[in-house]
Amino acid sequence: MMGEGSEPMTEGERADLDPIEALKASAALELKEKGNEYVKMGKKHYGDAIDCYTRAINQDALSESESSIVFANRAHVNLLLGNFRRAFDDAKKAVELCSTNVKAHYRAAKAAFSLDLLTEAATFCQSGLDQQPPSNDDLKKLAMQIESRRKDKENREALASKAVAAAKELSAAIADRGLKFGRPMYQELTGLRKPVLDKNKILHWPVLLLYAEVMSSDFIEDFSESDMLSAHIDIMFSESSPPLPWDKEHAYTRSAVELYYEANSGFLMSKGELLKHLLEGTEGSLEESHWDEEKDDVHSSNGKGSAKWVKVDLKKTLHAILSQPEYIIPGIPVFYVVSNLSSFYKEFKAGKWAPP
């Protein structure tokens, strides 16, 4: 091509250049074939193949259709090496140079698929399938894989969106009740259990009961915030219930058990931390962008005042207890069970015992 302002070549000049161009084209074709041979020799020679294809391209002497083949060949080797971005760029260039190069369409689609660029992958796949004569089975198989992944991705995104919406609603319900939500404790006992908001907007909590004397536990899976604690304790310690296996003194009877919570203890979660916690174990757990949306004016690190044991009024509802200003819920409500008939009771009441 002539540069701007240059004079047209004379017939003599053109005649001088033709042999040079022919030599460059011949060298480029030879490099292409040599690159093909390196590919057949296996992975150890893929770098040599790429070098040959690159040198062939740099000759800038091949027709568009031949150049398209070389770019597509280099894309093929980059696919084999896992260099998907380079493969995608080369395959796109191959398609630009020759739109009927079906292998270029296939390799562009495959590279895009490997990069999870599903829209681009589907576009190149379809453009390859549109070529005449009909395309090969590899393109048809890849098209099915792309569609399958697209549907899976849409389903995951829908589930994630639903999980995020539910977590935000739950977080708002906790905030509206003025509850203080802290970092979880005893997750080795509770796992990823979390509160649930039912269709009537009532909170249902999993509740952990810890027997301080021996640090064994009981678990109540579904404790409505509107239930009194006595409703559950009456059943757990009824006369028909078997005694606790470690209670040799038979001290843990309905009339003797008392429940306590530790006040002014724990570390408050920020709104973002709470949302992240509520999403843990769900499809929305990777949706970090939503965590940043939840900002606190002030982030409190812990409760105010000295930690102390507060006796639970079993005639109160769970909501009334959790609403106490000095109670920080450690992920889920945790209550410590002691018996006023036990020899351990005096030690507990004297403040000589602390959770391990």
C-alpha cells in the first residue's frame, strides 16, 4: 500500500517488488506448514508452533483467507495451552479475515466459552452453524453446552437474587425489632442455622441450650419469637421425659432448672457483616456487591458494660428476652441451663464460672 502523499509505483517498481512479495508469501506458507508439524509433535513443541505461526503472520504477505487459517491455527494452539484470551483474540481476527472459516468460528466460540463469555460464545457458534455447507458436529455439541451453561447461570442468578432478597428482608426484620445481632458462637454445635421469617413476618429462631455444669447441649430447631420459654422448657423437663444421662443427682427437674444469658458480651455485626452471615451457605453467598450496599453509621465492636449473667423470666416471650438492650445475640439465641439443686449452682451464681 502507498503512504499518504506518495507517488504511484511505476510498472518497473512493481515488477521489482513482485518477486520479493512472492518470496515472503512462500516463506509464510512454509512457516505455517512447519507450525502444523510442531503441533503434531505434541505439547512440548506448542511454543515452537506458536512462534512459526507468529512469524508467518508477521511476513504480511498472505491472502486474507490464508492469514485467517494461520490465526485460527495459532488460536487452536493457545486453546490447547489454556491461553483462552489469546485464543479468543486470534480466532476473532481469523473470522474478520475470512467469515467462511468455520474452524475460526468454532475456536472463537470455544475460547469465549472457556472465558465464560456466553453471549459471545453463542454468537460465534451460531455464525459458524450458519455457514454453508452445514457445519460439523463439534459446533452443534458446543452450542448445546453453551445453552446448558447459560440456563444454569440464569438459574443460579435467580436463586442468588432470591436469597439476597430474603436475607435483606430478614436483616430488616432484625433491625426493626431493635435486636442486637453479634458474631456467631458455638457454630461447631449449631452449624449454619439461622433465623427464618415466615409468611406472617414472625421470626423463628433456632435456640441453643447449654448445660453450663457439663457443657453439653440441647437444641430447639424452631422457636417462634412469640412463644414463651416456659412452653418449651415444660416439655423438655416434664415428668415423662427421660432424665439427662449425666445428671446423676437428678437435679435437673422442671421446678429446679433456671436459664441465663450472658449480658454485655459479644461483638456486634455491622449491617454488611450481618447480610454476609445470613447469606452464608446460600446461592447468594458470593454476591459480595450486596454487602457493600449495607453501610452502618457507626460500627460497635462489643457490648457496653461488664459481662454478667441475667436470669431469664420463662414467662416472657423469646422476643421480649432478645429485645433486652444488654443482650447481644451470638448468631442464634444461646441460653445457659443450671439447676438450683445442683452442687454446681453456688459456683455459677458466685460468678466463678465462665464459658470455655
